[in-house]
Amino acid sequence: MSRRTIVINLMVALALLLGAATLAYAQTVVATIPAGDGPTGVAVNAKANRIYVTNFNDATVSVIDGASNTIVATIPVGNRPDGVAVNAKTSRIYVANGFDFTVSVIDGASNTVVATILAGDGPRGVAVNTKINRIYVTNSNDFTVSVINGASNTVVATIPVGAGPVGVALSAKTNRIYVANFLDDTVSVIDGANNTIVATIPVGDNPHGVAVNTKDNRIYVANFFDFTVSVIDGASNTIVATIPVGVGPAGVGVNAKANRIYAANVSDNTVSVIDGASNTVVATIPVGVGPLGVAVNERTNRTYVANSTDDTISVIAED
């Protein structure tokens, strides 16, 4: 066999391998599910394969069966529900109701509200630490985070943060909570052990959504008005990359297993897919109109996007 033939064969083999890798991470919308009026927030219970969507305009939560992509329940909650988070261990779902200053607690077994907790002024984002059964709620109008004890459904601490806090995410491994402050372009880092601010990180213009990859301790922040995602190293609390995405990134979700990050771009109706290894956008997926919230079920490799203007949920498969 000639040297030229060997080189050609190697090139073909390499092309096939690259093609296989590309196919392995091909993202497509496999379903579009009608939701309520103004779907905004999304959360996933991976164990039960249930997806919870807040409908901002009709004060409900839609419950989706991930196996059939159908709505199996619609739960009335408070006024203008926004953020939502799940504690899979206790089967409790927490909904921030922005206009009545409350958090609705849903029992996932019965799909009923079992408690209503008074939070701060303008609750927006929600995150849950399942290890210690604590819930963190951003209050956008009084610049605080309410800390809720999940066992007693009571607020046990109120933490001052930056201006206009919206998104919140946490790492149960490090017991750090990350708050995106929309009005002062920062992320507040809270130590969950003592409920104190341990760092304030300047990010992009008007940070909105935030998500954590607990495997590599990276935090991803969607900067709404400069069309970027900031990547924070959780060990040093420094920006290690700034990634251009679509227009008006709002929500962000992480698939830690695939090392993929999904940013919902509300103004151009797309989702930017970021490769966490290279910090580059590897795909841009058209979804519904006005995508806001994003959540990932790593068990099924499905990503759920709340399209706030056309009242649908886009289901993205990564196969």
C-alpha cells in the first residue's frame, strides 16, 4: 500500500470519527408541547421524569410527563409565577410568585399546593439544595435572597445581595449559591453554611439566568443585553471565558454529563448550545417565540425550553 493511500485512508477514518462525534451531539427539537399562558420558568424532576412549567399570565404550573410529552396536571399557584425548582428527595416543587410575595410549595405526588410561604418583595428565581433541604429565593424588588427551611416551610434567613436579583443556582458540593443581579451587572456568591456573601463578581450587561456544572465547578451566567454568557470558575470566583450567543439570552441550563450548556435567546427565538470543554457555541437551535426558562433532564438527555410568547415548551434531544 502506497504512502498516499495510507494518508487518504487515515483522512477518511478521521472524517468518519469526526462525523460520528458530531452525530453523537446532534441537537434537535423532538416535540412542542402546548403549555399555559406565558410559560416562564422550567424545572425537572429527573427521578420521576416530570417537568414543571410556571405560566406567568394565568397563575398556574403545568406538569409534563417526560415519557409522553403531555400535560398531566395544571396546578393553580400564586400571582405571576416565575421561577421554579424541584427537590427530588422530598418530591416538593417550589414556585416563586412575583406579584404576591409568596412561594407556593407543591406536593409532587398529589400535584396540590401544600403550603404558601411569605418571601420578600418580588420573588423571581428559585434554587434548591437537596442535601440540606434549603430553598433560595431571589427577591428582585428588595435586593435580597430568602432562605427557606424545607422541613418547616419557614424563612430562616434573609440575605442582602446586589441590585435586582433574578436568577439563582447552587452547587450542593461546595454549598455555594450564585445570584445574578440584573441591575448592577454582578453575581453574588453566598456561602450556604453561614448565609453570608463571600464574593461579588462583575459579569456582563444585565445578568439574568445562571446555572452550575457541579462536575467541573463552572458557573454560567446569561447576560441579557450584551448577548453573552459569562463562565465563572467556582474555585477562584473569576471569569474564565465570555461566550457570544444569541440576542437577549435569559435562561441557561447545564447538561453536566454531556458538558453542554443551553442558553435561551428570547429576542431571536433560538437556543445556543455551548460546548463546555471549548467554551464555543456548537449549535443554534430554533425554538418557539420568546424562549425564557431552560431545564435539563440528564437521565433522558432532554432539554426543556419555555417559550413565553407562543405558550409552548420545546423539547430538545441530544442524541
